[in-house]
Amino acid sequence: VCSLSSGKFGTLLSGSWDTTAKVWLNDRCMMTLQGHTAAIWAVKILPEQGLMLTGSADKTIKLWKAGRCERTFTGHEDCVRGLAILSEMEFLSCANDASVRRWQISGECLQVYYGHTNYIYSISVFPQCKDFVTTGEDRSLRIWKRGECAQTIRLPAQSIWCCCVLDNGDIVVGASDGIIRVFTESLERTASAEEIQAFENELSQASIDPKTGDLGDINADDLPGREHLKDPGTRDGQTRLIKDNGKVEAYQWSVSEGRWIKIGDVVGSSGATQQTSGKVLFEGKEYDYVFTIDVNESGPSYKLPYNITDDPWLTAYNFLQKNDLNPMFLDQVANFIMDNTKGQTLLNTSAQFSDPFTGAGRYVPGSSSGSSTVPATDPFTGAGRYVPGSASNAVAPVGGVDPYTAKVENIYFPKKDAVTFDQANPTQILGQ
């Protein structure tokens, strides 16, 4: 059995590895729900009698009524791990694609929430409202209010398996270290100063793999020292890295306490969602890099995902467009990407950036307009284009571009001499 949910009149719904869900009453199996093609990780009984939900490793959610599948919800890109009921008409789901989705039982996805940087295992709703909490593989409990991640609480365990909001608003979480912890907003139920200090000491001694969190790629030589912690953070949960005595330490800003809290020592550089992939998960997709960009000190930080097979200029353009930033930053962002991924670029600019119709190279800011080594040709005849002031009997250049395929001779491969890298991901290279 993978999941359980209780309903009215003693009804119990269970989901199993055998791809079925079963409805129980008074210790008797009253019904078997069949239709999923993989294990059922999450089940919920809706307020309306007879309606039930199941979430599966087959990436779908199914709505059942009186034992029959009424509707299938698709949209998640990985295993569905948790379900939570908002009302008779709406519910939430979380999945291994690091997203939370809000659905209507009619089948429409109303909203997608991103904040976690790895698998989300569990979700629970606050009483009498639509705010909720989530836990996952990125060592965090996240509290969501009005559709935004309002608070991030790190725990000294890699996997936060489950969470539950109690009727009094307290949050209970269970983690891979075998400990259950309770978090509260109530001053009356707050732990003693000794217990809080013990928790912070345990948290500060934790080890953080940067590939499994939201720290991005780290160059320890460029990190500031402890003096960097004298400046206050700009938002709750903001992460700041420092280098102290040769170690990289991660701190998180607490608005309520007005101080930086150490959340662990950063070690290693590989891992990601699959221990051999060396990737970073961001908004449900894997990337070689996820940079954190601070446009200004008082403003928010932005995440910039990048794969080494991407065009840095196009990535920079899309990043500015998505975040509604000034396009004048294009050169600065593109150069930032190239400077921080030295030795990791697989693109062949002479072939990759040619115009699909003329074969001419694209314009790169800062370059000369006449720098293309391949003269432009007529896309239909292959003849050289007319240049004012030139002879009219110009012939097509030898070794030019095929007029239909725009194929350019590759001057980079095969490579006959050694290539050196300033930095590299050995796991990824060996996996190619």
C-alpha cells in the first residue's frame, strides 16, 4: 500500500503498487478501482459522496465516481506524489516534476506553482483557506500563501517525506532522518530556546550538495567572506553563500528574526535528481546550470537555467523577456553565461547560427557586420549576391553554402589536437 485517505462514514481509500485503488468499509473491500498503468502514490476522498481521486506514477490523476473513472487529468511531467482537497470543486496535486498544480474537478488546470528545486513528496492545506504547505527532496518545507511561496524552512535531512497541517494551524513534517518535527506560529506552543538552538546547531552541521538544492553553480574562489553576512537580506528565505576557512557555507535570511541562519556546508558538485545525471532540476526540467541573477540589491533574484547545448544569446534574450527586464542587458547576461560556462560550450557557431534560407551568419552584438567567413549566396541559384560597386560578373564563391540546406563546412570537427577545459562535469562527459 502506497497511500491512504479516510472519508465519511468510516470509508477508507487505499492506493497500491499493483496499480489499483481499493475502497474499504468496516474492514471489508467494497470496490476495486482499475485504470492506472503504474503505482498509485496518492489518493483522496472528495467532500461529495462517491467522488474519489487517485494520483499515479503514470503521471496522471483520475477522478472516480461510484467505481467508474469519470475523468483523467494530465499535465504533470513525472510521478504524481500528493493530493490535497481545497473545496468540492478544486484540488491540488504535487509531483516529481517539482511543480504544484491547482485543478477544477471539471478537468481544467487553473494554476501551476514553482518553488521547489527537486521532487515534491507531500502537500497539505491550511484549514478554512486555500493556503498550503509542501515538502520535498530539496531539504525544505515551503509555506504558500495567496499562490506565492511565503516562507522556506530548511531541515537537517535530505528528504522531507510528508507534511500535515493540523486543525490549529501547526505543521507536522516527517523526514528521512527518522524525526518528526512540528512548526507553529503560536508563541504559546513555541519550543524552548534550548530546543531551537539544538535544531539550528543540527541544521548548521548538515551537508548540502549544490546540485540538489537551489544554490546554482558555485565558484568558491569568487565567494565573499563572513563580512558578507553583515548586510541584511531582502526577503525571507534568501540564500547567501560565503567562504570561511576554506569551506563554503550557506545561510538563509529570516525576516522574523532579522538574522542569517546557517543551513549547512556546501560540498560536492554532482548529484541532481538522479545521482549520476549531474543536472539541476528547475521548474520540472533538468539543466546543466541554474544561475541566480541579482539585478539590483533591493530587488528580487531571478533564476537563469542553461544547458551547454543552448545558444547563450538566445537564452539571455528569453530570460530578459520572461522576467520583463530591460533588453539593454542582453550583452551583459550573455557574457555572464559564457564567462561562467567556459570549456562547457558544445555549439559550433559557424554552423549553428546560419540563416536557414541564405546561409549567412546571424548578427552577434559587438561583432563586425562583415565578419562572416562565408559569403552570402542566392538561396535558389547559389550565385553570389549583388554588391553595389562590384563587378556584375561575380561568380559564386568556391566552397560556399548549399542553397537548399544552408550547410556550412565544419572547421571544428573532427578535432585532431587536445582540448583543455577550465571546468567540467566528468560524470556527464563520461556518460556521452
